[in-house]
Amino acid sequence: MAAEQAAYVDNLVKQVKSLGKEGAQMKAKLQESEKHAEELSKQLRMKTQRMKKLEKENEQKANKIQENTDTIGSLRKELDSLRLNKEQLGEKVSAHERELQKLKKIELEFESFKHQLISDSPPASIQLPMEIESQENA
């Protein structure tokens, strides 16, 4: 029985050593798994930060696009207003140009009339002032 007990104890010692080795291997695998989990966690944090940064950039770009769209809308309204104003001013200029042409025509007619009047009038030497004429008739 002593031999059986010694064999049994020997077997138990071998099992303990085997379990110790397995425990060490499991501990190493656990540490490796924890290290891998930390790396994955770090990558997740970095990607989360990157995602938040990209979301913020996208929001800023969306705001800028909206701002630009609003600016374009107001500029289009202003351009339409300026076009209308230009058209109205063009009409006024045309009316003024027509009026100016009429005035130039009248001026030419007046100059022609004045020239005709001067050329058709008798010489000044034969024209008597009204005072002299009235004295002669009296």
C-alpha cells in the first residue's frame, strides 16, 4: 500500500505540476488577452475621438454651406433689385435723351429763326426808335 500511496502522491505531484504549468500558461494568455483588450480599447478611443472630430468638422461645413446658401440667396435678391434699378434708370436716361433731342431741335429751329429774322430785317439805319416815330407822326 505504501507503494500505491507513493504512486498516488507521485501522480498528484505530477498533476499539481501540470496544473501549475497550465495555470502559468493561462495567466500568460490572460495577460496577452488583457493587453490586446487594452490595445483595442485604445484604438476605440482614438477612433471615437476621430469620429467626434469629423462630426464637428461636418457640422461646421454644413453650417458654412447653409451660410453660403443664405448669402447666395440674398445676393440674388440684391442682383435682381439692381437689374430692376438699372432697367428703370435706363428708361429714365432714354426719356432724358429724347427730351434733350427735342430741346436740341428747338434750339436749332430757334437759331434758324433768329438767323432768318436778322437777315430779313431792314438795316438799322432805316429803323427808327418808337419815340422818334411817334414824334414824327404827331
